[in-house]
Amino acid sequence: MLNVFIDTNFFLLYLKGFDIFKKIKEVIPGQSIFITSTGVLQELKSINKREIGLVLKIIDNMKKKGLLKIIDSSRYVDKWLVDYVGNMNDVDKTNFIVCTNDRELRRKLKHNGIRIISLKNESIISFV
């Protein structure tokens, strides 16, 4: 089973009417566990947009349905995520995918052997 980590900027795609969970399942068929972190939630809550409440409701509903796991992260999310995957063994890395549009984060994660899903254009996500 694949673990799919969703970064802050990927959740923000909901504000553009983009159903990220549906789109990710199109790219990764089969069973996956969606994961995010407490740091991502803190970042989302700090964004000063009225529509962010919708994103937080979607996250809450996914969590209540058991479709999204939230793990504790106490540091800056990008640094924490790079450290988190850096401590994984090769088998765990094979089963871990990160959804992000952050170029610098993608570079660091790829260096650690992590597969990345990113937005290619306004309507397509794919591995990069």
C-alpha cells in the first residue's frame, strides 16, 4: 500500500475547484493512505483567505472517514518532511509519494529517492 503525503500547496488546489483526492487516485490506482501533517494544517490555518474553511472542512471529513491520516510535525514542514523521508529505509521510500508543487522541496525529496506528484498544467497532475 502506498503512503501519499499531501503538502500545503496541493491542498490549496481545492480553491481552484480541483478535487485533489480524485485526481491522485487517477494517477495512483489501487489502495493508498493519504497523509498530511499538523504543520501543514497550521500553515493552512494561517492563510488569510475566506475560502480556506472549505479546505479545512474537506480535510476534517476525510479524517473522520478514515481516509486521511495526520501525523505530528513540530518544525517547518518542508525541513521536517525532508528529515522524515531521509530517515526511511529503501522499502519505505518505495511506498511513499509526496504531492507538492514546491520546486525546491521536490528537488530535495528526489535527492532522497522519493517519488513526487505535481501539477503539470491547470488540470493534470502526474509524476515528475
